[in-house]
Amino acid sequence: MGNDQSQFPSTVKLFNAYLQFNHVFRFLFFVIGLSIGITASFYLQCFSLNLQATIVSPFSLLPPPVLQPPPPSPSKSPPPPLEIPTALVSDQSTIEIDTRFFVHNMSDKELFWQASMVPRIEAFPYERVPKVAFMFSTKGPIPLAPLWEKFFEGQEGLYTIYVHPDPFYSETFPENSVFYGRRIPSKPVQWGKPSMIDAERRLLANALLDFSNERFVLLSDTCIPLFNFTTIYTYLINSNETFVASYDDPRKIGRGRYNHKMWPTISISQWRKGSQWFEVNQKIAIDIVSDQKYYPIFSAYCHPPCYTDEHYIPTLVNILFPVENSNRSITRVEWRRSGPHPERFTKQDVTVEFLNHIRFGANCTYNGNTTSVCFLFARKFVPNTLQPLLKIASILFSSNT
């Protein structure tokens, strides 16, 4: 009993020493942890700033700009302009860095997704002038470009141009041409195959990135305008309907091309035939590039002798927009009595009388009224028609027509 009492103070001292050591150890652990936390926080902050500085916005289509000396500061700085994403502006000075291409590396899937976006606020945050998008599907050059140059002369701000050539075509237009820098990223196209529709949707998607484009017309390298720019622009912008040839053809070249595997998504009563050369408004253009229901059916079941360019858009418009469509094309084509290709016009055909026949030789309805102006464009003019066309361009583009 006495020995136990003599040992008690030693035990207390040991216990107190243990407590002191424990407090010191916890304090040191706290200090070390705090130091690690501060250091980690500093590096995470730096990493976040660096990450923000290097992330590329999904709306940016431009490569890093070339550094140039800043311009001299004016005496009084003007107010900054409204910021519009560069992907939505089709101004040559802001998009085309490469002289042959629109600068973006989006896949078709990404391009169609971005083009399908629609603002929910109707009022534009900038002054918007509606424009017509002229979309050229070509193999390479545009032999009749000088005629189009005269057509577009002095009409800047009212139109945009998009060219989809063969991707292996390497030539470009001079800098003073309206076609300069209007080439979009393209892919190979095979006649009569779904790749033709791919090209058309690619043209529409690129044009939809510019919210000012109100009407969209598909043209070829053999097309010519039949009237001056003001007449065609007014005709399209003021139209209550769109212009897609779409009709029910009971013959073998119509209903005979329908594949019953398309049912029930597409029925034979919905099936339509028409011209590849269409004109649509913005609403329909968005639905064409956004379509994931009908196009896969065409890709799977419409192959020659079924031609997607003659059936896809006519059928789609018939299903989705039957009331808004005029069911006629504004591009004149003269078909041969036999064969799948239209007649070609040569220099011997180019006369004022012949062109006036094309321009005024038919009757149709426009905004509910009967008119003789049914075609705004004509196609299949071979390269040797350029010089005779230029000679009568003053009559063709007269302000009196």
C-alpha cells in the first residue's frame, strides 16, 4: 500500500508530460496542414486562371490572330459595338482568314447542331437587314462568275455567298471577286447519292450561322440570274411562301422509287418528287439541318434509281410544311424527252428573245396573285455562253424588269 502511494506522483508526471506532448503534436499537425492547404489553394487558383485563358469558346471559329502593331488611338474613342459571336457573323473580314475556306474545323454533326440553334428572344440586339444566301454547289470553278459579279455589284449587305466545291479543287478567286473567301469546308459528292443532300445541308448550315440570312437559294455552277438583284431580292424577301417543287408523281420515276421499308416513318402518300434546286426560308432551313427522323431513312433506303436530291427535301417539306410551300421551283430547267439530264444551253441559244421567253413565258401564283414572273434563275448554261450573256447583261439586269 505504501509502495503504491509513493509511485502515484511519478504516474501523474508521466501523464502530464504525455498531455503536453499531445498538444504540441496537434499544434504542429495543424500548422503543417494549414501550410499545405494554403499552398494547394494558390496552385489551384493559378491553374484555374491558366485554364480559363486557354479554353476555346465553342462559338469561336477563328485560329489565334497574328500579332500586329496596335493602331494609333483616336482622340476620342467611339462606344464599343455590340458583341456578336464570330460564328454567327458572315462578314468576310471576320471569318475568312484562309483565302479559300471558311475557317472552322467542325464535323457535320457539330455544324448541324450549332446551326439548329434558334434565339428565343425575337428582337435582335443589333440592326438587322434581311439577306439572301446564294449557295453554289459546284465541282470546282464557276465559269459564269463574271456575270454574277455584275449581278451582285453595288448590293453589299443584302446577300451572302457560299460555295461548296470538290474538296480537292485548289484554285481560288481573286481578292476583288465577290466569290473570294466564300468557300466552305466541303466533302466529295457523288451524283444521285445521299452525299448530294449532305452538301446541301452543309451549305444551309453554314449559311444559318449568319442570323441575317432570311432566304436560302441553291444554285449550280451553270446557273444564271434572269433579273437584276433588286427584283430577285424583293421577290424572295417579300414572298409568303417558299419555293420547293414537290408533287405526287404516280409514274415509275415517282412513286415507283418509294421503298416500303420507309414505312411507317414515311408513307407512300407522303412521298414526293421534285427539283433539287430549291429556295427556302429560315424556318424550313433550320428544320432541314436539324432533321434526324427522316434523313436516316432516306440514307438507308433511297439509292439509285431512287435519287435523294429529287425526293428528300420535296418529301420533307410536304410532311412538315405543306401549307407554306408554293410547290414550284424558281429555277428553270428544260428536260430532255429521254434521259435523266436536262438540256444544255450554248452560246447560239443566248438571245434576248430566248431569255425573255424563259423570264415571262409561264404563269404561276405569287402571294395569291397570278404573275408571269415564275423563274428567277435558269441552269445548264455552258461556259461558252458567258460572252453573249455579258453583252446583253444590261438588258437582262435592267431596272425596268
